[in-house]
Amino acid sequence: MDISKIKVATKAQTPKRLGRGSGSGWGKTSGRGNKGGGSRSGKVLPYVGFMGGNIPYARKLPKRGFNSQDPVIYQIVNLNSIEIKLKTAATVDPAALEKAGLIKHAAKPVKILGKIHKDFTVKAIFTADVFSAGAIKAIEKAGGKTEVRKAA
């Protein structure tokens, strides 16, 4: 092995030499076609959903219903999970639910749902922003009370 015989590694394929005359096969428009955004310098790829100048699907579909600009998003807790985590609690409020790991933020709205596998047995005072009808029925059947939290 002689140091003079070492060659620099070259690319396997040489790049296309665009715009070098009609004999090269890549002359005149250089593979960009005639006119339009794709032929211009600084071309930008169209946005997601672009349909070649046709009306996009998002604009074709009819608008239905009502979407609130300021929706109230509740943290949902089922009675089943309350019974598992807070069986001996005297009061079940957002702070206790947060401490038990059932909700993330005590300050945000909480809704208690009546999903249970068997009879609900926790006798406590429940405080939340909203209760489902099934939850109220199950809590009162167990001997507990429901209180709606005042909006801050």
C-alpha cells in the first residue's frame, strides 16, 4: 500500500447538471416543466390538503352544529375509582381527589359520574362542580350528600 495510490472516495452517482443545453437532456426548463409555482425559484411546497388549485375538502364539507369558542372541560371521576381510592374518607372534594391522584388540578372543574360495578358504599360529603343523575342517586343511596362547588 502506497500513500500516493490512495484515492478520495467519490459519490456513486454524479449529480444532474441542469440547464446545460438541449443536448444534455436537462436543458431549457431543466426538468421543472413550463410555468407555474414549481418552475419558479424559491418554490414552496403547498400546504397539507392542497388539491392542485381545486377547492380543498375542508372547504367542501358542510359546517354542522355548534363549537364553543370557550368550552368548559371537566375532569371526570367515576364513583368506582372513588370507592377504590377513598373508601374511608369523610369528605370527597377536589383537593382530596387530587391528593388521591384521580384528577390533575383541584382548581379546574370536576364532574362525578355514577359508573360503579357493584353497590356504592362510601358514606361521605361529596363536593364537585357537576354530578350525573346516576351519581347523585348512588351517593344518596349509600347515605352520603352531594354539594355543588361554587364557581370562583
